[in-house]
Amino acid sequence: MNRLQPQPLTAAAFAPYGSVIAAAAGGAAVNDGSSSRHEAVSALDLQRDGGRAVLAVYEARARQFPFLARGLERHRWSDQVFLPLGGARRCVLLVAPANLAAPRVQDCLAFVSDGQQGLRLAAGTWHHGLLSLDDGPWAVLERRAAAPDCDEHAFGEPLELTF
């Protein structure tokens, strides 16, 4: 069986698949100086082909590991943003490059967030559905449109994610 151990989520390592959203030093002072504004994501691709942005809350249940991933999905026309709500909430991200017609287990990388990080999955990136390590809510910004935007691909054999 193919096995993969998640590596820590960093902006540099995750850049081919999207971006990491985290608090940063500095920023622009707003609200009479009581807050700092940080440009976390400069642009989101959510309105292509008549789509519209939707903010949802996913109430996640913690997944058990080792975990057998049987396939991936992608949203060709839209980014997705995942932000933990209500405290530290970690997740595992299983991804493969967007330029593949049919990703194989060998094409996959896995990352684990630190509980404070959010993420943006770039349009077209192959990924597994939310693999939360902690129970609780996630804010999810995603695209809705008349035509579905989800391709699914099953692996020939499962990929075991371990810690």
C-alpha cells in the first residue's frame, strides 16, 4: 500500500496549490488604530462562468488516522477558502497538481495545518474533501453556479495517510 505522511503547512511548500492564510506582522492600521488589516488573499476566482461567492459553515467531525484516501476532486472554475472558526482547528490537506487529467497516488502531497492557519485552494487543484483533525466549524468561501463545478477521480488503490 502507498503511504504518505503530511508535512507542516507552509506558504512556500503550498504555493503550487493555493495559499496559506495566517496572521502576519505589520499591516495597515484601521478602525482608529485598534486593528491591523492584512491582505490575506489579493484576489479570489469565484465568479467565472456566472458563479457567485457563497460563505458556508462546515461543521466538521475529526477524521481518524491512519486514513485511507480513495480519490480526489477538483473545482476547475473556482478557488475555495477554508478558515477555522472558534479556536484552533487543524486539518490535513491532500493535494495534487491542477495540470493533471487523472492524478495518481504518486502525484500527491499532504500537509497539516497548525490550527491557526486557513487556506485557499486554487481553481483546478486536485484535493481531498475536508480532513479535519479536530471537531468543530470551518468557514468556507466557495463558488455556486447553475452548472456543477466538481470533477472526481478515484485512485486505483487507496493512499494511506499516516502520522
